[in-house]
Amino acid sequence: MSGFAYGRDALGNAVPIRVDSSGNMTGGGGGAGPTADGTPGTGTVTSVASVTTANGVDLLAANTARYSAMIWNDDSFGLYVLLASGNVTTSNYSLFVPSNSGVWVDGYTGIIRGLWAGDGSGAARITEIT
């Protein structure tokens, strides 16, 4: 699950952010990744177990202090993500995160909900940058 992603500093330059095997992110200087204004942010790691309930599950609550979030799906099934309140379905979702893949959600401060495509044993490993 480890790898690299890129954020942007205040000037729009790409800044590497490492995602380790636990889903934690660190910036190039060893701290949290940069925020939208280029200042260091604080990362909060959350893990949400895979579910296939009819309506999905909350991955992150709304947070007006959020700059971005990294969602890593370590389940063997894909994850449907809804950037809104309401029910997540295979036809009502904002983005799809394949198995063992991740996605950045930048600038969105509302609720984030998820639903897995099948009954697996993994989780969504989420790091929220505030």
C-alpha cells in the first residue's frame, strides 16, 4: 500500500507526499503534507471497515477545516464514494476507488460516504489533512 502522491504548494508546485503501509501521509520534510496555503497541515488517520449495507457508511464527517483527504481502499473489492449526504449505490456515487488503490479529495469539506462492491475483509484507510 505504500507509494507516492503529489499535493500542491501555494504556488501550485507539485510537492511529493509519501503514503506508508499504514495509510499515513508525510510531506517531503517529514511532516504532514502541505495545506492549500502552503503551510504544514495536520493529518488524522481513520480506518473504516468494509461494509456492503444497503445505504453505505460514513467515511468522514463534514469538516470545514479539511483541506484534503486521501482515501486508500485496501479491500479486494472496489469502493464507491459519494461526496454528499444520502445513500451510496452503484448508480449514485461521485467516484470509484478500485481495490488496492487510493484517491485524493481536495477542497471538499462535506460528508464523505462509501459502499464496497462486494463483501470483503479490508477497509478504507483515510488520512484527513486539516
